[in-house]
Amino acid sequence: MRATTGRGFLFVPGPTNIPDRVQRAMVVAMEDHRSSKFPDLSTSVLSDLKKVFKTETGQVFIFPSSGTGAWEAALTNTLSPGDKVLASRFGQFSHLWIDMAQRLGFDVQILDVEWGEGVPVERTEEILRADTQHEIKGILACHNETATGVTSDIAALRKAMDDAAHPALLMVDAVSSLASIDFRMDEWRVDLAVSGSQKGLMLPAGLGILGVSPKALEATQSATSRRCYFDLADMIATNPGGYFPYTPALPMLYGLREALDIIFEEGLDEIFARHHYLAEGVRAAVTEGWQLELCAKEPKWYSDTVSAVMVPEHINGAHVIDVAFRRYNLALGAGLSKVAGKLFRIGHLGDLNELMLMGAIAGAEMAMLDVGIEVVPGSGVAAASNYWRSHDPVPKRRVSREEQFYEAHSTGSVQG
Ligand code: PLP
């Protein structure tokens, strides 16, 4: 029987929990999006999003779509039909972007990688070095593969492209990494950075967000792919004045304004550190507590926003997810495509803390026991607790004036 009292526990890796402040900020009366006041909101979110992408030279665009729309915008604005792109595939989302590129008429060279690993940097470099005619126009990389809980090294990919002196556009899916795992658009010279609103930005789904480098903007001039709704030219014509080519999703923009305020109050680096610390606690629960394996093959692939937990072979992971949902009101992420039934995912991104995650760990553990997985009761919670109690959430944490005051008093350095 499903629990109907209390809060539901949402631990899919997006949509994530929405902070109450953001929820409230979205409850607004509709406004004229062509008023002289509207640009205050639109220009502030467009310029502040650049800080989240860590770009000064690039431009950010917001579409009333989901992340998938931003995938399409990245491809169609910068490529021409038949253009060759190189893409590695190691999970459902890297697969879907490839599928889209093929359906849009691009020639995709696919690098298949075992699910549980990420972008194969060395193999990519070899292919780029061999492409002496520079036929490859774009490289598609999924920074954080949400289906398997794998994060790839985009800095290393950029270095491989540079070492091969290859001029392709670097297109990165940052849907489940932006604002939760370090992402440096300018430093890594990412040309197209794709994201969405429902993950690290802590909003409902409904905004496709795209960071575009000057080089990619230049490519839009000669790219002949058919495009209309996602044409950057229409955005470029209207955004500088603070307007959009069509009706914007007003409550989402108010929510985004509030979410950005929350992000800057905590600090981006602090957010990345918190995600790492929370993820480490979850990984301790999985590997030390439950003695189960993660889908990510090695620690270098571990994602700080989602953990994919392999279930024993005789168990269907979908059963764990269904029991967790129906019996304990806990939403866990499903195994998708190739890994359907083999795993369940715990999303640990956005607005959350240790004790919220404890609910997810405890609920997953109860559901696993219910379906016959012989984990030791309480072992996941104990391992996560040991980790969190012995680690600092944000090592480089700024100390507030109040904390300095109390520290000074408690250590006796202030008399009186
Ligand atoms: N890319 C990644 C890595 C994702 O996790 C998702 C969705 O979960 C998408 C792309 C697609 O985004 P959306 O569902 O917002 O269209």
C-alpha cells in the first residue's frame, strides 16, 4: 500500500526537488512580455547564466523546450546536411543525441564504449589525427551520462583535440552536470554547451538552455541545416533588447531568477563540493554498506549527480523501483535501454542534503530487502552516516562573521 501522508521522496536524477523559494517565485500573474519592464528580468537571467556556464566570451540562449530542444539547436545551427560528426556512445542519453543527429541527416561516426565508461579520449585523438582533411565538423560528448552515472573528462577531450590540432566544434551535453559538477565553458573552449532547467538549476522541465561560443556563432553563418523554432538568428535579433522571438515561459524565468540567486548565495564551487560530498556518502552506502556495484566501472568515471546501482543478476531492478514507489513513496531512477532491469539510479543533485538522501538510501534498502536482495538491514545508512560524519561538506567553506564570532568565543581567544 502506498504511503499517502508526508512528503514524497523524489530521487530521480531530474526533475529534481524544487526549493520552496523557487516554487513561490513562479507563482506570478502573467505579464506582457513586450513591456518596457520585461527586459529587466530577461537580461538579468541571460547574463547570469553565463556565470553558471563559466563563460565570458560565449552567449547563452533560452528556449521554451526541454534539454532535447537545446540538443537540436546545437546541431542545426552549426552544421549542414551530411556533415560528419564524431560521437561516443555509452548510455541512453549519448545514444539519443546520436540518434537525433542521424535523424537530422548528419553523418555520425559512432564510437561505441562499454556502458559504465565515458568519452574515450585516446581513441578520439587517434581518429582526429587520422582525419587530416578535417572532415569531422563536430564532436559530441556527454559530460554526465545520466543513464549510467558516468562523468567524462571534458578538459582532457579538449586537450586531445588541441594535440591533434583539429578544428571541429566541441559540443557538450551538460544537461545533468551544469550547476552541480564543475563545468568550464571558456577554459575548455566548449563551443556548444547544452543544458536544461530540471536538474542542477532546480526548476521544472521546460527550458532548453544553450551556451554558444564565438566560434560556434560564426559557424551559424554558413550552416545550412533547416531550422526555424530553434534558429539562433531569431534569438540574436531579439535577445539583446531583452525580448524573445516568441512568447517566453514567464513563470519559468521568474523561477530561474530565484534559482540563480540561490546558486550564487551558496557559491558555484561550494555547490560542486557539496555534490561531491553527498555523492561520496551515497557511494559508501552502495559499495561499503550494501556491498553492491556501481555501473560506473572505475572511480574516475563516478558521477557526483547520479549513482546507478547494479542489482544482483536474479533480480529485476524495475521491481525494486516499483516497490520503492508504491510502498514507500520514493521515486528512484529506472534502468534505461541496455541496462533496463539491471540497475536502479539514485539522483543526488540539486536542492538536497544528507538527511534527505538518508531517506532515499533507507527507502532503497527497504525496497531491496522486500524483493529479496540480501543486503544487511541498516548497512547503507550506516556507511553513508560514517562518511558524512567524518567529512567536511565544503572543505573550502567561507567562514561567516557569525561563525568567526562563535569560534573566537569558544576557543577563548576573545575574553569577557
Ligand atoms: N542529456 C542528458 C544527459 C539527460 O540526462 C537528459 C534527460 O534526462 C537529456 C539529455 C534530455 O533532456 P530533456 O529530457 O530535458 O529533453
